[in-house]
Amino acid sequence: MLHLPSVHFNFGNHFGGKNRLVTVQQQVASYFTYAADEEVKQAKLRQAALCQVYEDFTEMSISTTLASRICLVGEVGKDAETLQAAESFGLPIVTSETGLDILGEAEWRTFYVLDDFEGASFEAIHKQKECILGPPALKYAAEMKQTLGQNSRPIYNYAMRGVVTCFTGIRKKDELTKLVNLIHSMGGCIKKDLNTKTTHLICNHSGGEKYQYAKTFRLTVVRPAWVYAAWSDRNSLEFDATQETFTKTHRLKAFEGQKICFFGFPPEEHQHMVDVLLENGGVCAELEDPECSHVVVDEHTTVSKPEPKNNHTHILKSDWFWYTIQNGYANEMDYLFGDYLDSITNTPNTDRRDSLPISFNKRKRKRFSQRIQLEGTPLGSGKRRSSVSDAGLLSVSNSFFDCTTSPDKLEVDKLHHAEPEASDATPAKKSMRFNHFMDFFTTESNYVGILDTILNLFKNKLEELAETNDPLLNKSEIKTIFGNFLPIHEVHQSMLEHLRKLHANWREDCLIGDIIIQHRDELIKAYPPYVNFFEQMKEQLLYCDREYPRFHAFLKINQTKPECGRQSLQDLMIRPVQRLPSISLLLNDILKHTNGSNADHGRLEEALKAIKQVTLHINEDKRRTESRMAIFDIFNDIDGCPPHLVSSNRSFISKCEVNELSDSLSGRGDSLVVYLFSDSMELCKRRSRGFNTAKSPSTAKTHKHLKLISLNTIRLVIDISDSPRAFGLLQRGEKEKLYTFTISDEETDKHVYVKKLCNQIAAHTCRTDADKLLISRTSQELEVDISDVNVSTLSKAFKLAAKTRLKVGRAFSFNKTPNKLKRAVSTMMTSPFGSTNSLTPASQLAQMRLASCTNINEVDDEDCASMRSSSPSTQSEMLVVPPLSVQPTRKNKAVVGRI
């Protein structure tokens, strides 16, 4: 590198004119006078530099002497906003059709404002190195109160201000030149190489050194279409090309420009990987395709290296595919399938059982299948998302703890984090009690290994990523999945330590049962939350797996690791649900081989009771949790439901669909729902689509609140003996009320339901005589009509018409209504054919007509007189009498008194 001696020049005053020039010349001459011969070359270079400095200062001095002006070219001069922005700078403004007529005027420094950065005018002005602005750039400078500056490049807008771009993979020179000009026109900057100031990488396909650098340092990688799309919005003053909503659509996808072949995968997994490839911009190719860039191999089933047509094709393990999805880029050299085969060949047999391909040879394949059958893999490892087995598969009764699963056996030997070793105290001939203890010890070691895997491989890593700017899941989602996991891990770690101590100091009289008894309270606290919210956890996990491709890739990567034994996170998370029944079976085996005289015999029996207590507590807690959640659903489903129905002290018991026999609540025949809670009953009416929703079409709730009855106020439950489905409730108060119903739900047995109702009333009121709350009466004694309640559409129409008559009748006061209107309303529903007593409800409805259909003015005084003089029998025949099924049933007060 050439090092020149430093020379200081005094230019005198700023823009010093001739004095400055003389000073420069004098100092240059002085420098050459005293320079040695060997420094002549360096002196010439310095002279050239000094001349350039002189020219620059001369140009600056000249420019400061020129006056500035703004020229609005073409249609820009007719735009009011642009003209207003130009006036804000306080400079002279001229307009021109092309701008060429004032080009070359040396006494002016002109800022040309053009709305078209193409064409002859633009090229001519730009060739003269004049300052060219677009209308958005002028408006932006005016709004920000900035000076117009000395821009040597045309600036149309500032949509890419602060953007530093770099290109890779764009081979066409014309395309590259156009992209460069557009970026400069929008205020952006371009660098040849990537550095710490680079913000965007523009390329057509993934891969390469620059792409790897950009993905490593989280730079934005976009297609060239990003530049073109930004230029299409160049006239918008508010537009910013760096907005995430705009950039997101132009981001380069992980496999864009790549042709990938999948080799050796099961059909379902192969199709899934093809779908993921297409979603991420890649193209699926065959092995024989000469343009195939990558071959992704299932290393668990492939025993030899495939041979593609293209010698430059990368042959990789499946991990490369998923790491690329998760991180955006993965170096092919780290996932070469050939290196993987070499590592298997050079690995001792004892360390490579789980890394060998399944079809490595017949003997190993047979041994592998036998091991799978022996250890009982819970779910098929070849299926993509078979990781969450339904809880109902655990038992016929759909209970988590009624299953009869065998002890936990994980198919991967490396999960034995604490492999038991023979102790000096172990007898030469092991007893059956010791063998079953070893089963308990080994399965507990495996189980804690699974919990360690969940904690270290999944939970901790996800929480670490959540603290960064690029999380896979947010903290709320992580808490939903793993929030109830830690207490289970802690209690079983403690149990395993106690088992290790017993194993190290084994004696036949060791108290194995004490370990369970000592941890009973911790088990009761740890397991209920996990089991109760297991379904919600599973749904959240499946949702995240489905909606977040990077999280799905994270799960697939971990699934192939030896710690997971090719089981997914969903498979592992179900193990705590299965563990307690397994412990119960193991303790039973130990108890069978423990003598009655052994001190541990009683402790094992107590331990079994403790496990049963834990499972009962879990089931009861689950029932309470589901009951409380049901209350929220009920509250949200009932229009006008009292807010205090939702209470932590209240639990849901049962639901019964009924039809009302009386008219005390809604009306005879109406469909009601009775919700029984631990301390009250909620009575609500079912909204029908035909009539009820017509009154309030905007509501989305399917029921309407009628009455909330406290169980304290129910005096008696009445079994109406002459009906197989009718019952009643007698409520105490200032005036006792009787509510009668008939059960419409065919699956509900009346006798079972009323007994449940009596028992709940007795439990709430702290009574022991629940049987005395139930009495039997006939419908005649209660004066209740128990005939079939017609709930057909026709009957509902008839009832609606009858209710309309009653409402309209109450709306008018007969004492203040004129005679003609009074008569019209009183004969609102009449039949012109005389008596209707013998007609069916359908016929009655067909014969009805509103009296208001007749013009009231046509009713003269003679008609009124004749009507008044008619006999009572005739008047009674003129009135419509609704059938019994829709008549209000009026009970005598004496009926309630007799009850």
C-alpha cells in the first residue's frame, strides 16, 4: 500500500477565490522543490489529488453564487398540491412542458420536478446532471421542512429511505440495472457486498453464501417483485416499502427456486412433505430429473445412497428439510446422507441400535420388529400426526384411570437415564419381589427420562426462543401446553431418588410402599390440573402444530432425535395420563410376592389405597371442573340469565327437557329446559325458529330465562301417579305455587329424575329424610290436565292467535273506548258460521277472522241494538272457545291447600 506524506494546505477564508488558488499553487511548488527524487512518483499522485480538491472547491464556490429555482415540468405544474409544496421553499417557480427550454441556463441552479422518470425529457435533463425530483419527494421535503439538497441522482420519493440492499443470483444485466435505478429513485442505497448496514437481500432463489448470511443475521430476503411493487405505489406519500404488511407478501420462501426429491418415506409422510415443500415455494422432482437440486432421504428406512442424474445434487437427511423450515436455511454440508452412512458403519453395535435403518439387514429388521412388539409402542411411528391418541382409547368407559395398560416401556434404551446397576448387597438368586421391584424401578426411570425429555428438549427451548425476537410460540401458548407439567416432573424425580436408595441398599424388608405414601399429597396436587386440562392442552398443541410451520418443523426435528425414540411431543405428553394406573399394577405385582409377615405388606396395601385415592380425587376434581365450565356454557346460552348464576360455589347436576302443563311460567305446552344445580334450578324457555326468533331475530341465544328457583324454597316434589312422565314442584312463599311439567326427553326416566331432585334438595338443606320430600298425587287431585300436549306447528299458531287476542283486549280499556270500537274488539275473533264447539283446532283456526277486517263505520246503530238484544245463548255461540290444550288452566286455591 502506498503511503504518502501528509501535507497541510491552508485555503484561507472559505471560498477564498484567487487568494486561495495562489496559496495552493505556492504550496504545491514548495512541496516539489524539497521532494527527493525517489518520492517523485508519490508527489505526482498527491498533485493529482490536490487538483481534484481544487476542482471540487471551485465547483462549490461557483454553485454558491448561483440562484436556485424550481421548474415544474408537464402536468406537474397543474397539480395544486405540488404547486403549494413548491411555494413553501420560497424559491422562484417556473413551469415548462418538457423542461428542455430552460436547460443549460448557467446562472440558475434548477430543481426539475417530473412525474415521469422515463422518456426523452428525463434522459436529457438527467444527462446534464441536473437535480430531478418527483412530486412525492418535493411534498415530503416540504412537509418535513427540509432543504432540497444537492442530489446527484433522481429522487422520485422516499419510500425506501434507510434501506440498504444487496443483490445475489440476478444474472440479467438489464434487469439488474433497472432494479438499481428504481431503488435509487426511491431513496434507497445499494451495496455490492453484505455488511452490518445491509437491511435487505434481493434474489430469485434460496441458497448461496449471501442468502446464508442474510438468514443467519435475520436480514429481510425479498424477491425483485418487491422493488417493482413499491415503484407501482410511488405516488402515495404515506407509502413505506419497509412496512411488514407490504414486505410479507414478497419475502422469499425457504425452498423457492429449488427442486427437491423425497426418497424412502412412507406414502403419508411423503405426501405431507410434498405439501410443506409446495407451501414454501419449492418444486417436487423425481430422482431422474436432471434439474433436481436436493434429494431428501429417510435415513431410518434407506440403506444405500440413491444415485440422481445430476452429479451436483445434494443427498441429505430429512433433518435438513425441517431445519430449513424452522430457521429459513440449513447448510447442506451438515446433513449429508453419505456422512450419516459412514458414521453408522464406524459406530460400535452397542451404540447404534436406534440409528440403524430399519431394513439394514434381515436379522436386524427382525430383531427390531420383535422389540417393538415386546415393548408395545403406543402409537404408530410412521404416521405423521398420529401423536395424540384420543383419551377414549384408554378405556372402554372413557375414563383416564379405568384403563388396564401395561407398565411403561419406552422403545429407546437411551431413555434409561438411571440404568440400575447390580449392588453388592443384591443376593445371588433374586427373589420375585426384587424382580417386580426392578420392574417398578426401571419403568419409573424410563418415565422420568420421558419427563426430562419434555422439559429439556421442548419446554425449555421454546421458553428460550420466546425471549428472543423470533419465537416459535408466544408465552401464553407455551403456558397452555406446559403450564401443569412441572409439578408432575418434580414429584416423580423425588420418587426416583427414593427408589435409587432402595436399590442401592436392597433388603427384602425394604418399605417400598412408603415412597407412595410419602408422596401422596404431592401426587394429589400435581395430577388433577394436568388431567383435567389435558384435552385443552392437546387442542392447543394440535392448533400450533397446524398453524405454525416453524413450530411443526421444530417438533419433527426433535421427533427424530434418540431422546424421543421417534415419538412426537403428543405421544410423550400422554404418558402422565397413563402412569398412575401403571403404578397401581406394579404395586399389585409387588404385593402378591410380599409375605404377610413382611412390614412392607401393610405399607403396600396402604400405598394402593393412596393411588386409588389420588385417582378418585382426580376424577372428582375433573367432574367439578367440567361442571363449572358447563355453568359458563349455560349462562352464555340463556338470554336474560341472572349474572349470579355463575358462582364458584355452585355446580351443575343435570339437564331435563320438559313441557309445561300449567300456565304459571310461560304457558301450557311450551318447551322448557330445567337445569338442576347444587343449590338452585334454572327454568328457561327454548326459542323456536318459527315464532319466538321472529320477535328477536338478532339474538343468537337459544333459550330465554324464565325463573331461577332456590332449592330452599321447594317444599315438595310431586309424582303425578296417573302419568308416566308428569311431575310437579310445590314452591313455598307468601302464596304457595304449583308448577307442573311433563318430561319430553325420552331418555330421562321420571322416577330416577324426581329421586335425584329430592336427594339434591335434601343435600342442600342438610336433611336426611329425602324420601319425605317426594309425594304421590293424581292429576284429578291436583286439577291438572295431563292429556298429551300438542306442540305441533298448528297448535302453536292457534296459541299465538289466542295470546294476541288477550294482549289486544288488555291494551284497550273498555270503559273508555267508544261503543263501535268496543264491539269490534270484543268480537275480534268470531265465526260467521255460528257455534265452533264441535270443530277441531285446525277448523277453528280456518274459520277465524278478525272483526277489524270489517269497517267499523259500517256498523250502524241498528246492528248494535240487535246485537244487544240477542239472547245470551246466541252470544255464547258467537264466541270462539279455544281447545283445552291452549286454555289457561285455572286452579282453585283449595287445591294447593289440600296438598
